[in-house]
Amino acid sequence: MAVGRVRTGIDGLDEMLQGGLPENHIVLVMGSFGTGKTTVGLQFLIEGLKAGDPCIFISLEEDKDSITKNAAAFGWNLSEAIEKKQLGLFKLEPSDAKTTITRIKSELPKFVKSFGAKRVVLDSVSLLNMMFSDDNERRSNLFNLCQLLRSTGATTLLTAEVKDDNPRSSRDGLAEYTADGVLLLQSEENKEGGEVQLTIRILKMRRTAHSRRVKPYSITDKGIVVHAGADVF
Ligand SMILES: Nc1ncnc2c1ncn2[C@@H]1O[C@H](COP(=O)(O)OP(=O)(O)O)[C@@H](O)[C@H]1O
Ligand SMILES: [Mg+2]
């Protein structure tokens, strides 16, 4: 049976994905700071809002005001969607680990269900992981969270920072195994010097064929644009 597709709203990326993310997937968007992970998350939700889908953005990093302002700079009006109760935007405090863990573990899955959310973004799983004291706890928490999110029927994006010494691995080296898909954003020195080139590739995407090519992308005043027609290597 063909899987349903959830368009990311980034045309070139949807082309690489043969129409969009497989429905109900949990996809990790990983890259170093400034590569556009939060923007990918917002653009994904904006695409959902356009289609009338209830959406949820959970931030452990930027506060609500900063997210709303960043989105506005791309021409995306979050306040309107929040007022209409089509978008739930939540800031959780990484410094208050106990409350944040409870809210994510037990309240979030229930809320996603009752809100009827079709799209969820958690920014970032690296900060969530920091709240646990060891890898076993991190692994089991992440595994449970992913199971619960899958059971809601929503399609989820998790963002993650990469390791300093291995930009192909998330900082904790865990979420890429639990997730159904992994998108890698990188900023690479151009060989001729000067311009830094941003590139995207799909490292993993269960239950679908996809492009394995490395494609350049830009962050413009309208959001992320993947140049699917161009090749990097
Ligand atoms: N309105 C905008 N127009 C063009 N580029 C932008 C705009 N807003 C942000 N950017 C670019 O996007 C980068 C940050 O993207 P962001 O999604 O916050 O990255 P990350 O979450 O990976 O740290 C900025 O450093 C800047 O280069
Ligand atoms: Mg970010």
C-alpha cells in the first residue's frame, strides 16, 4: 500500500522525498547551529496550517516571542493561528528538568491527541536529552516519546545539534536510530573560498525511496529553498 505523504512545504525537498514525508513518520532534522533547523520546523508547520491542520511547536530553545518574530521575518503569521487555536506554541524550560520531563512524557502525547495535531515539531531533542543523567535514561525516554508520538498519528520533526567532531551524528548519537528518517543540514566551505554553501541530504527515510544526492539550499526571506535541480558533488 502506498504511504500517505505530508508535504514539508519546501518544494525541492518534497521532490527529493518523492512527494513529502511519509505520514506518521518521526524525522530528525540535524545540523550545526544556524543551518536552519528551526526554520525547517516552522516552514513544515506553516504548510500544515495552510491546509487547515492543527499543529504544535514545542520549543526548549527560543522563547515564544523570538519564534513568533523569526517567523514574521519570513512572512509567516503565527499569532493568528495561535488565536484561532490552530497552532499550539509552547516553551518549556530546560533549566526546570522535572517539570519539563513530566510535561513532555505525560502531557504532550495526550495534548497532541486532544488538539488533533497532524504535525508536531520539537526543537530540540538535544536540549531534551540534556535533562537526563545518563545514556540509558536518554535512550529509553526517547524511545517511549517516539512510540507515544507515533500513536497519536501525527507526523513529527525533531531537531538536533550535531557532534563537533562528527557532523554526521547527532550530539547524543541516539535520535538517528529511533527516528524513521534523518535530514542532514550542513554548511560547507566552498573550495574557492569565500561563500559558505548550505547543503541538505536525506540520510535515512524508512518505507520510501528517496534521493541520496546532496543538494544546495538557501535561507531566503520566504524561508528555505532547496535547489533540487542543482548538484553539489
Ligand atoms: N528572515 C530571514 N531571511 C534570510 N535568512 C534568515 C532569516 N532569518 C534567519 N535567516 C538565516 O537562518 C539562520 C538561522 O536559522 P535557524 O533556523 O534559526 O537555524 P538553527 O535552528 O539551525 O540554529 C540565520 O543564521 C540566518 O542565516
Ligand atoms: Mg534553532
